[in-house]
Amino acid sequence: MTVSPFDHPLLSGLFGDEETARHFSVEAEIAAMLAFELALAEAEAENGIIASDAADAIVSTLSSFRPDTALLRAGVAKDGVMVPELVRQIRAAIGERHGASAHFGATSQDVIDTALMLRLKSVVEHLGLLLTENIVRLTALEDRFGSRGLTGMTRMQPAIPIRVSDRVNAWRAPLQRHRERLVEQSARLLVVQFGGAAGTLEKLGDKGPLVRAALAVRLGLGDAPQWQSQRDALADFAGWLSLVTGSLGKFGQDIALMALSVIDIKLSGGGGSSAMPHKQNPVKAEALVALARFNATQVSGMHQALVHEQERSGVAWTLEWLLLPQMVVATAASLRLAAELAGQIESLGR
């Protein structure tokens, strides 16, 4: 048993995904936060909010800045977030003359939420590629075995004859719809968060929207009004993650049931047993079912996090931090395992 199997040195071999997990590392989070602060300085200088020489000093400092992570850890314990301590260190590194211009008009949530979007942008691209790989592999199975027969099963009992193509399509079609959903959702999800202390950008006057738009362009994110207490896009994304793992769980459950008999399926590379050397356990199929049930459980917590009181919630915001990274890695692991499992199918149908 471990706190998290997703980054456990052993269990992550089954449940982890290194490419996804690295975007939730402290290094990736700090890098994204510094990217926000640098882009903010440039956007504010462009719109006359801070002086150009101040922006130059900020950009020059941040290009080689490395924070003291021990102090950041202490700052989180005190403030609940790392940003106040991070900004303090940045301003000290810039110097007294221009330090106050750094982070001007922004708040901790702007930095944290936008840094999350910067990292999710790469994650979404990765998930999309894994999703396409699964669709391609299932199409290949249909091309090879689609005309073969299977016994259709309803309510765990033999029903009528079907073809392999019928069952493969039931695996593939939801994934194709999930790919379409991801494209549609991404436009709402991957947007900048910039609202200042209470979402009004009060320090920027009438130039707030202009600075926000310039900030979004520099970060490669969409421009949108502040959403600091409106978490529906994140809950929607969490729902998408659970939909994907749920569909892959159905694939895994079907494969595990078919593996009860050697008549309808032949798999390579099954898992071994310490007591029964003859066994070929459907480990990847079982993991897909477990991950589907895991995400289905976690998504309820993301819906709980929709209840953001007034203009900012420390409670609901923290709940997202506990849930979303694990859901994302679980989904990436499911997609990886499903593609591997499809590749281990040597024969399907009869």
C-alpha cells in the first residue's frame, strides 16, 4: 500500500505515465509560474502599465531565476500556496528599483490557475495522441479479425451470433466520440486566468482586458474573462477523463471475460503467478477496470469543487489539487495500457 500508486517507484510501472506525471512535478509547476510572470511583465509594458525598463529587468532576472524551494515549502505551510513566497523571492532578485513591478495587478490564483492551464495544454496533446493510437489499434484488430464470428453475450449469458467487428466497434466508437469531445472542450479549458485580487483587475483600470488578451497570446492560451470561482471547465474536463477511462474499462472487462476461455481470444504477455506457473493473468485488462472505477469515484470530488464560495475558495481549490493530477495520470495510464493490450491480442473470434 502507498500514498499514490501513480508515482510509486514500483507500482507506477503499471499505473503510471511518465510523460503525463512530469507536467505535475514541482519543476514543471515553477517553470509555468515563472512563464506567467515573465509574460505578464511584457504584456503590461506593452500596454503602458509598467515601464519598459522594469519589464526588461523582470525578463532578464526570470531568465535565470531559480527559487529556494525550501522556503517555498515553508511558504505553502504558512500561506496555503507558494506564490506569495515565490513573488517575494522574485522581487528580491530583481532589486528594489523594479521589484514592485513584478506580479503587478495579479494574485496568487492567477499564477496557479494559468500555470495549470499551461501544463494541461501539453497533457491534452499527449492524451489526444494516446487516444488516436488506441483507435488505430482497434481498427487494425477489426481489419484482421472483423469477419470472424463471436457469440454475442447479453446479461452475461449467450445471446445470438455476432461478428468480431460488432464488438470492436463497441470498443472504438466511444473513443472516437471522446476525441471529438476533447477538441471541443479544449477551447473552453485552455484559457488564461487573470483577474487580480477579486476578479476585477482593479489595478489595471480600463486596460485590464487588453493586458489579459496580450498575456494569453504570449502564453499560447485562449483569452477569456476571469473564471477564478467558476470551475465548470475543470469539472467538465474531469468528466471527460472519467468517460475515457470508463470506456477503456469496458474494453478491459470484455477482454478479461473473453480470456476465461481460449476459444474466442488468444493473448500474449499475460501476467504470471507465484503459485501457478501455468497462468497468464489478464493484468492490463484488470488494471483498466480498476482505473475506470478510480476515476468514476474521483469525478464526484471535482463536482464538489464547483462549490466555490464568493470570489475565491481555499477549500474547493485545494480539493482540485488533491484530485485532478491523479485523474489525469490515471487516464494516461489507461490509454497506454489499452493500446498495449490491443497489441497483445494474437487472435480474436473464430
